Amino acid sequence: MLIGIDASRAGKKIKTGTEWYSYQLILQLTKIDSKNNYILYTKSDALNLPSHLPANFKIKILHWPFLFFWTHFRLSWEMLINPPDILFVPAHSVPLIHRNRTMVTIHDLGFLHFPQLYSLISRLYHRFSAWWSIKFAKKIITISNFTKQDILKNFNIDKNKIEVIPLGINLSDFYQTNHKFNLTDLQIKNKYFLYIGRIEKKKNIEFLLHTWQEFLKINRNFTLVLAGKDGYGSQEIKNKFKNLENVIFLGYVSEQEKIFLLKNCFAFIFPSLFEGFGLPILEAMAAGSLVLCANNTSLPEVGGDIIWYFDPKDQVSLLKLLQKAINLNPQEFAKYQSQAQERVKQFTWEITAAKTLWFLNQSKSL
């Protein structure tokens, strides 16, 4: 069977959630599938795709001179003139022209719930892309039960069309100790709480910073470190809190820097208003970080009853957890870490890829 994969996200140099999902899925498939043949479709160079691909994996560069619409037009043209047996799109957008046997991963429908947190162009694109993909894909993968139920509430489709396959992590990445960084390299001088993710309104950063402002009235011995690339409304957020003390915006950090930050933080805070899965809290648990997390959407599916939850609209709720974290004794923290380490074993990229491959193979009979 010839499986085509939209690898345009996986080939991006700077990767966040959907890009890492695409990349890791392809990487793991190269390790576990020697029977099927694959074509990885990408926009330009393939330098940021997995290297040393096995013989049954080929890269096909589909050049496109414009910034937008590569999927809907250039990939569509390829599907018209030279289609694979199955097309798998790991990130939302099924091309306008596609094979009957097309599968897509829908990560979340946040744009429906918080339209004000997206630019107009982004909102319109997401609405059309989600509707088109959900309507015309033969099968859909979602990354949480929450997203599956959200799709069923908002779109009239058969529930059997959807398969839930959670995201994962590489556990071995978090066992490494030979990091080449120290805190002063990253401008951090004292103990710190950490947030990792896009700096944008959907992630509830303003709430976090307002709460931090209140926390500093009680305790000034900590710094709040925020790491991640800018998103919608980031500059407005930074301007609003530019004079707030004990706050560091690091910008985008490498995977090695991210793991180092997680391993050395006092606690990890994730206040997001809406998540299809919440990969950062899984990474934080794997690194041994104490996790303070919003109690909404898909996040309790990932954290289970191990991590600490707060109401992402109630500052007092988070302030209580910040104070509780400061007073946590070593025995309780060791127990938490042990439970967290056991839970993350349920979420690995190997498991994600194996389930995805099974799902792809089932499509032979479609």
C-alpha cells in the first residue's frame, strides 16, 4: 500500500504542537513499518524532516511560490495527477482535491469556542478547513476524547468515523542529564515557576500575569519564566505587563533548553483556556515537575488525578496552589514524582505511531 503523508508541518524548522506531532509520527513510522511504502509531501527543502529514511520512505517536494494555500491547491494538484492509495493529513487541512481514502487528524476546535482570540483571517480559515476536513475525510483521528465529543456536538457525523489516539513523548529525552546549559545562560537568577507554550490570549497569559502580580505581594523570592513563540495578541500582553517585576519572557526555546527548564523549575503552570490535548503538561510530568494546571477541556485526560488543578478564571484558586507548592514537603513531592512517572508511560510516541499505523492499515478495506 502506498501511503502519502502531508509532511509540510513536520518540515518546519520551528516546531510547536502540531509540527512535533507530525514529525514524531513520521519518525516512529520509519521504525515500525517496513511493509507499506510512503511518500512525504513537503513544501520546499526537507532539511527538517527525519534524516536517514528507510527505502520504503520517499520525500517529494511540491514547490509553491506563495505563502498560503499549498495544501488546498498544490497538494490538490498532486492528488489529481499522481494520487497515493491513502492520504494522511496530520494537521487539520484536507486538500480540496483528494482521494476517497483520506484520513485527517483534528486536534481541536478552539476557534469555535473562542473566536475573539483569533484574527479574522485565521478564524475564517480554521472554520472552512475544519468543516471541509470533517465532512470529506473518510476517517478522522482526534487526540483526546474531549475533542471527539466536541466534533460530534458541532458536526453531524457518525461517531464511528472518529478514532481517539492520544499524543505522546519520547521518555528517553527526559532521562538525559548531560545538558550544556545553566540558569544564568537563560537569564534566570533565582527559583522560578515556568510556563511553556505560545504567548497568546488563548493560553490565558494575562490571567497568569495578573495572578503573579498578586503572588509577588506575598512572596518575592521567585521568578515567573515564560518560554514560547509569540502568538495572537502577544505584543499587547507584553506591553501591558512590561513593568511587572520577576517576569522573564524567553521566547522560543530549543527542545534541549525546554527539558532543562522543566527539570529545574520549582513548578510548571499551565493556565490555558482551551486545549485539544495539552502536551506541555505531559512533558512537565515526565521531567519531574510539579504541575499546576487549568481544570478544563482535555487537560484532566492527560494529567489524571496526579497533577494539581485550578480554575483558570479564578486568581484565588491559582494563588492557593502557588502557596501550597511552596510549602510542599520533600516526601509528598517524591510521591507525586513517582506517580507522574508511572502515568506518562501510557503516553509515548511509539504507542501513538503503533495505533496510527493500525488505523491506516484498517483503511485498506474502506
